[in-house]
Amino acid sequence: MTSIHFYKLALLSLVVVACTINLGSVSRLLGQQPAAPAPEQVEPSQGDPSQAAAEQAVKALIEALKDDAAEVRQTSAISLGRMGDAARSAVPALGEALKDADVDVRGAAAVTLGLIGASAAPAVPALIELLKDDDRDVRGAAALALARIGKPAQGAVAPLDELAKDDDRFLQIYARCALAALSDDAEPHVDVLRSLTGDDAADVRSAAIQALAELGPRAKDAVPQLAAALDDKHVEIREAALTALAEIGLASEQAVAAAAGALEDQDAGIRSLAAMVLAEFGPDAADAVPALIAASQDDDVEVRGAAVYALGEVGAAARVAVGRLAQALKDSDADVRQAAALALGKIESADAE
């Protein structure tokens, strides 16, 4: 356990993985290293040396997109994606990279354009053309990039409709996710994704769940399917389902009960993540307090710490846990003790907020 901030950072990192085109096998387009969305950009003041350095880095990476080695071109595209909107001047070069002879370069360029977001609008026609690529994963990356670009990509709806008719279930998932993001009425597309969470193939179930996470609150009707997925025999699918519940952010009675139930999962990582999800739900997770109190005594230190942290996030409704948190101040792990100290302060100060 490295820091008390681990609990939220770990949850956020899992959500990022779910939201960076890591559906099915598309992660190979990023060399198994999904690019993380950049933090919200703050307009720098003139003469800001950090801005000058960023501009220099973008220019160098744009040039590297022409490197003779495909792996250098791919990595350069990935690095631009990590910069998010700050790499918007690279959009024309990335648009050209969508035509690269190397499949992984094309895929990485598509992913990066999605991470740049609305500023990548000039690349929309090229991304629409990429929906016809010979490689399934590249077509999927193009679809989700269009979804992330948002309103400027409305012209992609018709070709995405065609992609959604493909016999390949992964392409159906990519297309439905994009259509749900771009459409005023996401329900019919979410319904298809919900049905695919029960597919016989584990990788299809996983991809559908991750697509629902990508949609966030638009996928609120999928909570029952995500709750059911917490009983899946594959730990990766249970993990994806918990992450999707957090990203959807609807702390319904069913969602809270499902996450609370996952505190008893046989896998410690799932138990820890379940506590993190409940922490994200905050005061709405009051019904999970008894389960969190039990989890705060787990044999696994990460689970104990996450549960203690979550009790603090629940706030005043977790006052019944004060005695247990006082005991946690004597835990063998310093981070758990720190989490307990913070939780006690949050619980007792909640009424004053």
C-alpha cells in the first residue's frame, strides 16, 4: 500500500483502462499500453515554459510520425494521445497516420484522435473512411474515436449504422457504443450492449461491459446486467462490471447491493475494488456500511484499507462504524491507520458540511 490516495487513483486508473478502447483485442493497437486521457487543460499564461516545452514535444512527435520504424511511429502516436487536447496541432499529421501501411500505427492514430476529442474534428472524414479498414480492431478504434470526438462526428452515424449490422459481435459492440454516444436516444444501442453482457463468449461479455462503462450515465439501464456479471466465473469480467458501475455513477439500491456483495468475492482485488466503488458512491452507499465494517477486518491489507476509506466517504451514515475505525487506528499497516484517522474526521465533520 503506497499512499492513502491509492484508493481513488486505482479506481480512476481502472476506469481509464475501460475507456481507452480496451475492448476485446484492440489494446494491442497500443502495444498493451492504453493511453490515458489527459487532465483538463488549463490555458497557460504567455511565456509559460511548460507550454513551450509541450509545444516542442508535440512538434518532435509529429516529426517522429514519419520515422522509418513502425514501432516508433506507433509510440509517437501513443505519446501524443497522452497529451490529450494539448496535442491538437498534431491532428493533421495523425489524420495522415490513419493511412499508414502498418496496422498498429493506424490503430494508435485513431485512438489518439479520440483522446484529443472535439479538437480532432478535422480528422472525422478520415476516421469514417477507416471504418472500412481491413483490420477489425482498427475499425473498432475508429468507431470509438468518432464517439469521443462527439458532436462534430455526427456525420458518422450512417456508416456506424452499417457497421452495427456486421456479423462480428465485436464490431457490433464498437459501433453500438459509438452510436449511443452520438445519438440523442442511446436506449436502443444500450439495449444491444446489455444483451451482449450475457453472451456465451467471455471476451464478448467483457467487451460489452467495457463499452457500457465508456458510455457512463447513458448506460444507467444496464445496472441489472452489471450486477449479474459480478457472479461471472472470470475475475476480469467481475472487475469490468464493478468499474462500469462506478463509471455509470448511479448509486441505485441494486448497484449498492451488488457492490456490497462483491466485498465477499474470493478474489482480494475484486473485494478491494468493490470498496472503492462504494467509496465513489459516497453517502448513497449507506446501506453497505455493515458490509464495509466487515471488510475493514479482511485478512488482505488492501481490502481493509479500501473499506476503511469507503466508510469515511459514506460520511455521517457510517457513524455506527466509529468503534471499528478506532480499532483500525491500531492496524499493523500505517496506511490503514491513516485511512482510519481520515475516515473518523470525515464522519464526524459530515454534519457540518
